Amino acid sequence: MSVDVALEWMKNNSADIIGVILLCAALPVVFVLSRLFRRAMAKRISAQMAMLISKALSYIALSIIVISIFRQLGVKLTPLLGAAGIMGVAIGFAAQTSLSNLISGVFLILEQPFQVGDLVRVDENSGRIHSIDLLSVKIRTFDNTLIRVPNETMLKTTVTNVTAFPIRRFDIVVGVAYKENLKRVKEILLDVANSISVVLDEPEPFFLFKGFAESSIEIQLGVWFIAEDYVMVRNRLIMGIKTRFDKEGIEIPFPHRSIYTGLASQPFPVRVVEGDPDQRAPIAAGQEQQSDI
């Protein structure tokens, strides 16, 4: 192909060439500007608001670019807009679930029950909010898997935001034997709680005698800490209580059962026999009668 032919072809197809150049140049620019806007606004507004605004601006910019390219190519937009309107109505009837999720997403954005990075529990799933989009919320679990929950489900389901407040409390219920000195047990538990460096002094640890259980006296101990230290506080508190109770000789009892025959409230007799069962000594008449009962 000679130079003259190439120039003539470029002259005849100049509109197409300009359209391709605009498209190739505009897409990276829109992407970079969107990322820069998100970083710049992250310190002024919440992460999900910056994400949604950047996405909305990207869609608007891309729409303007596409319309400009169509005009450059000489494409009439009026028929396309009419066809798009008819198609939008048809798609709206066919995608009612998506429309419901879209509306629910708007309510979630306005209400802001959680933000990107918050630790939440939804039904049996727990994890951190990875992103809040117009149709769904994506949760990153602790084992590094991604769960997509439709916005409508998030709006109808009870969602627990664990990190909504900067501090939280961990409660543990401990059972001690009835023979133990409760005043001493209280001193030991509070000492264990205060020995953990990340446990807060204010609010002070919560202590409560819950009541008399079948085999133990139940005690509730609650400690306050920064929400991010949950795993460390839980592990140190349980290990500290077990180690200290073993050292102090405090008994954590297991369930006990006492069996009575109902005759003058006498305990049910139990006799352990060793050796050959055929050479056992005969059981006394009274004991045999109680054993049958």
C-alpha cells in the first residue's frame, strides 16, 4: 500500500480512527481518575461512599465517552435511545429481583448499618465487609473465602455488626465446686482479668454470681477490650483461668449424680467384685433386694 493510498484511507476513515483513539485513551484515564478520587476521599468520607461515588462517576464518564464516540462516527442516537427505553422496560419486568436488590442497596447506603472493613455476622456466616455494591454485599470470611449476599437479604436479615463500637466485652461463665470459697474465687478471677495487658481498666471487669447449678456455682466474668483484640483476649482469659485454678486448687466440677432407692432415702448400694464371676460370694438378702430395685 503506497503512502498516497494510506493517506486517502485515513482521510476517508478519520471519524472511525478518532473514535478508536478516544476509546483507547479514555478508558485508562477514567480508571486512573476513579482510583485517585477514591484514595483522596477515603479520609473525608466512609470507604463505601467513596467506592460508590467513584463507580457512579466512572459510569457517567464512560456514558459520555460512548455518546461522544457515537456522534463522532455519525450514529444517530434518537433511535438507539428509543430502543434502549423499550428494552429497559422489558428488562425491568424480567429482572424484578435485581430491581429489589438495587432499591435495598440504596436503603443500605443511606442507613449505613455497616461499612467496608466492619466485622459482621449474617446468619451462620461471619467475616469482614469486603465491598458494598448496588446489588449485593460481599463478605470476606476468616478462612479467606468470599460470600456474596444479596442486598435484599441483608435488609431483611438480622445483621450483627461486631465492630460498630470501638470497644466490646467478652463474657465467660465458669463453674466452681460448692466447697470453694467464693470470695477467694472472685479475687482470683479479677486478678486473672487484670493481668491481661489489653483488658481495659475502664469500664472495669464485670463479675456476677449467676446461681446454683446442679454440680457447681456458676460465675460470669466479663472483660472490656478494644474490638480488634477479641481473639487474643479470649485465648488469654481461658488459659489464664485454667492455669490459675489448677495452681490454687480451685475445682471446676463435672456433673455428679446420686441414685437413691426411695427407701428411707438410703443411697443405692454398689459393690465392686473382682475375680471370677462364678466364684463370687453370695449377696446378702437385703442388698440383693435393693439391687433389684
